[in-house]
Amino acid sequence: MSNYEYIISSLPWLSKGFVYRDGSDFDSTIEEIRRDLSEKDSAVLDFLLKGLGGEALDGNFYNEALHHSDRFIREYFRFDLNRRNAQVEYLNSALGREEGEDMITGEAGPDADFITDRLDTDLARFSGGEFEERQRLEDILSGDDLLEREKNIDDLVWEKINSLTIFNYFDIDAILGYVAKLRIADRWLRLDPEAGREKFAQLVAEVKGTFKGINSNNI
């Protein structure tokens, strides 16, 4: 059985400068978390990490994610699917590409081969549903500064994670939300150290607030 309270009270394994402690990195932090998780929860964490890695994000993955037993997994990747499709849709429009090109959907085309395409081999369908953040994302994408656009998109993702875990204090979804935000902070620490440290500081403040039983510093 997972010791959620112990895991969360021990987060985030960072220095006062809001970077990893000496010898630590994203992977070692994950292993620290995994050490106190049950086998079942560790498998859920692995699924999240697979999706956060990006390479697995195809129709099969999203179909599995949207039917997953864990609520955070379902709702986070529903948002992720909608966000990515909206970005592709915006790009298609901006570049004059064919509508629907490179979109990930669970709809089968007339020539779909579920055996060879490996999309939904059980003929199940999936849908991202309504994407309430669409307008805000489009406003972000219309900006001229590429780096600022990336930061604003990650801020949008961070906010969504907070909204999905607002009532989660000591459970697996609280840990999954932390890991998803840690991945964002880790990415910015490598791309832009100052921005990365700001994200780490934000994450530390949120974890401390959560452990006190207060959902503080939500964006």
C-alpha cells in the first residue's frame, strides 16, 4: 500500500536555490517517489511518464488514457489531446494546410485498417470532448515571441493540473500532478534556468501549502 502522506511530506527533494540537490535529477526524483508506491500505483506513474515523454502520443495511447481507471490520467490526457489538436488545427489554418491534417482522433476514416494501423484494434472510439481552454490557447499561439508562447502554454498546462488536483491532498492523483508539474519545471531548468527556478519555487510553495491542508498558490 502506498504511503501517500510520507511521499508528499518528503517532496520536492530540491535545494534552496530551487534546483535539484547535488546528484539528483528528474529521474532520481521519480525513483525516490516510486520507492514508497505500491505496485499498482507505480504502474499508474509509469503510464503518466510514458505520456509525458511525448513519443508514445498516438491514437492507441490516447484511447487507453481516456479509458484509464485513474481520474487524473483520464482528464489530464483528455486536456493534452485537445490542446495538441488545437495547436495543430491552428497551425494548419495559419499555413493553409488541409483541414484535419495531423490531428489525432478516434474517428475511423473510410479506409481505416485497424489491424495494420494499430488504432483502436477493438473498434472502440475516443473523443477529447469540449475544450474550454481553446480561446485562451489561440490567444497564446497568436503571439510573436516564440519563447513567451512556450512559457504561456506551459502556464496553461500548469493551471489545468492544479484544477485537476484541487481536492487531492494525500493520494496518487496528488503525486501524479506533482510529477507532471515537475516535468515542466525540469524542462525549463534546461531551456531557461531562471524560468526553471521560478517554476521550482512555485512547485515548492504549492507542496508546502498542500501538506498543511491548504491548497495554496494555485494559479
